[in-house]
Amino acid sequence: MVQFSLTELRVLAGLAEGKTVTEIGEQLAMGHSSVSKALHVTETRAGFPLVEQRGRRIFLTAAGQVLAGRAQSLVREVDELNDLADNIKAGTHGLLRIVASATPADYLLPPVIGEFIRTYPDVRVELRVSALMGMSQDLASGEVDLGIGAPFPPPSGWQSEPLYEDAMTFVVAPRSRLAPARDIFWAELRTQLLIGQFRQPFWGQVWGALTRKPFDAQHTVELRTAEAIKRLVAESDGVGVLPRSAVEEELGDGRLVALHLADVTMPVAYVLFTRSGRTPTQPERAFCALVRERLAPKPAAG
């Protein structure tokens, strides 16, 4: 099987561009005799004439033109590959793979990712939403670079750091009879229709760990997404149970009203998972710095 070297392909590509042997030598930092030798070796490998002498210059034969045209394409692809490798090394190109639980993925990360890709337009970002209990498996798969979710012992090869704190929030429609009072105790709230993601045993464990109370609500409706919960709350007299970040917009414009549960607080911590034992890429470093800046709590003004 014929195998040409990259130098031989570059010589052919130069001839296809109409350059002289001298010009090709200058481009490749080779002497005239070295270019001529490379051309001779190329012809020997091919097994048929590639050039012919006309006066003091050489020109491609018909067969040489076909081969040199393909050499041009290959050299261009190699140059593009080298440029891409340089850009990836410099951090201006690449792929950033993120896995996050649903709430940060839906409500907090989109503006952060938007800001990131304005600075790094040639870095492709993939955001994967993790299943409720699947974050550890997603990290351990080795198919992601960063993770954002609830804290748990990270799998081997990963480390975590506190990122921000959310809070489970109880919300009602403005017309709800509970809206004017705002303050409410669990003994009363447990008798209302509660709408949320109450999948067991996860929800009961989380509720117990955060409140030190049993989750003994009398009437519940379980929905799978925050948007579905908000829509049902708006159309009913029920009380939605959602992370604060999922309802900030609706609370801000008055579409929903937050209740203050006087005897229960439900802070929800989120952490940033990063790879340990290896140097992060420039896009990873830049995104981590940005997500810390945008999501981490700001110190109180003195």
C-alpha cells in the first residue's frame, strides 16, 4: 500500500497551487534539492510520473494533478486539525460536559451558560439533567466534566465544594385564602392540598433531615416538574412546594405568593463537583469561576 509522508503531500499541494520548487522550499523551510528529492520519492511511491519538465519549470502531469488536488484537501484538513489542537490547548475551543439536577439546570445555569458562551463561542457546552438519584452514577461514568447538585460523598476521582443554598418554599395563588396571612404553622399547612415532587423514599428522608418532623400531609398531588406544579397551583387552591429558585420570577411579578412556615425551615444545599487528580482544562476553570461568582452567596454589606 502506498503511503505518502506529510512533507510529500505538502510538496504536491504546493505544485497544485502553482508554486515553483523554490517557492515550495521557502514555505517548507527546505532547500531546492530537498524539495526535488521529496518529489522524486513521491513519484517512486506512486509508481507513475507526477511532473514533467517544461523549460526551466516543472508542471504536474494529468495524473499528478488528480493526486495533488487530493493532497491539497488533506493538507488543509491536517492544518485545520493542528489549529484546532492549538485552540483547544489555549482554551478557546473544546467541549464542556455538565451534569446538574433539575432545579439548577432549569433555572440557574441557563444564564450562566449564556454568559460563558459569549466569552467562549467556540466551546460546545452539553448540559445533562440528572435523575433524582442518578448524579453519582453520572459522575462515575466519566462522561461529564462538572456536576452541580445536592451534596453526597463523591465517587472516586471527584471532589466537591459548597456552591450555594436554596430553600424549599411554599407558594399559593394570590386569590388563596392563605395568601393574606402569609405566616402559617405546619399543623395547619398539613391539612391543605400540597402539590410537589413527593417521590418516596427520597422526599420523606429529605423532609425528615431538614425539619426533624414526619411528613404527615393529609392531601398531596405529586407532579414530575416544577412548571407543572406552578400551573396547578395557579389553577387551584393548593399549596406548591418548590425550591425558591424555581419560583423567583412568579414571586417577583405577583403570580404566586410565598407562605412563611413559622415552625419549619427547609434550606437545600447545592455543591459543585469537579474532577480530582488532574489539571482542569481552561474552559472548565473559566466555567467554574463564573458559576461560583454568579451562584455563590455574596457577603453581606458591612
